[in-house]
Amino acid sequence: MKIDFLPLRDNTCGEYCLHCHAETVEWIVVDGRKRCTCRSCGREAARAVVVDPRICWWTDSDGEYWHESAGVFVRDPRGRFLFFQRTAFPYRLTVPAGHVERGEDPKRAAARELWEEVGIRDAHGDLRFVADEHLNGDMCRRGSDAHRWHAYLLDVDDHRPAGTQGELTVNEEGEEPLWLTLDQALSSQPTVAVEHIIDRYSNTLLHAGGPTPGGGTVKRTDLSHFRW
């Protein structure tokens, strides 16, 4: 998306209607999904153009509006991964992920999103790099259609079975967590970024961190101190 209708400065901050570009957007919830409505034109949309100086964004030579994001593929001992269905645009399956703040290290951002979205804390030291990709067509609720996406992998101890009391929780942008194989995730309409990372890096996601030369195994994060 091009945002040439905005007088952009480093400190530009605002939320603008996709249709009339007025700065009169209000966020609402319709059938459990976050949407926005415009007080000026009266139209409703799944997203708006949000310009926030706190997050890392830029426009390229063609005027395309870019964001920077980081996400984590959380893997259990059985080779399943933590996903959840988004209740904010895009309304698809995703992993814990979010925007990188300006000046923030992407790995730190990924660890922060783990804590904010699913309650997994203090995971920064255990995250392993998977990918750094520039993705056109990866749309978000803040109006960007292009993202630089950093992907990481986290191994965790066995989780409690889905449906038991005290299972992992997801913040207001998602529904209950799901532990799925990569094939199951691909058949469940994941976000563009998640689908791309799985398609291109499935071997890394599935097999990274096998037995070490010394005969040990990959370090797994203990979930006992996380929010359950």
C-alpha cells in the first residue's frame, strides 16, 4: 500500500481511513473480530492505515509502506508448533508475532511478542534464528502490505494437553492456542508470512537443534514458570 496521501515526518502519528483517508477512525468489535469504522465517510473496514513512530516503518522508492515484524515458531518435543487464530486482521492462523519497535533488536522483539501474546517469558536467550525475509503481499491491520519478517525457533518442554485447566492463553488478538504439525497449519489458512516461512524453511523448523556433537540434546525451555 502506498501512503502518498500523508505528509510524512519522523514523528507522524495517526490512524487513517482506507477509503477517504480521514483521520477519523474508531475501532470496534464485530462478531468477535476487531474492525474499524470511519466517522467521516461511514464506511467500515478490516484495517486502517496506522502510522506509529514507535514501530519500525519506512516507504521505499516506489512509495510502498513497509513494516518490520518478528515471530516465533514454538516447537514441542513431538514436532508440533504453537499457533492461534487471529481475531484482528488478517483473520488467519499465525504464530506469536508482532511489529518490531523502532531501535529494537528483532530477536528482542520476538521474545517480547512471546510474552505479550501467549505468556512465554524470558525466552530471548533460547531463540534460534530461522529467516529474515522481505515479503510483499503480507498485509497487516495497520495498513502495510509489505513486511521485513524475522522468524525464530523456540524448543519447549512438553505442554499440557489442549483443553486442560491452565493451558496457554492468547491475548485479545487471538483465539485459543493450537498445537499443530506444519502440514496441519498449511491446510488451515495461515497468514502470508507464516505460510512463506513454512514453505521455505520447513526443514529448519523440523530438524534444527538435533543431537549435539557431545551427545547431548538441544536445550528446551522449561514452561513451568510461564503463565498457565
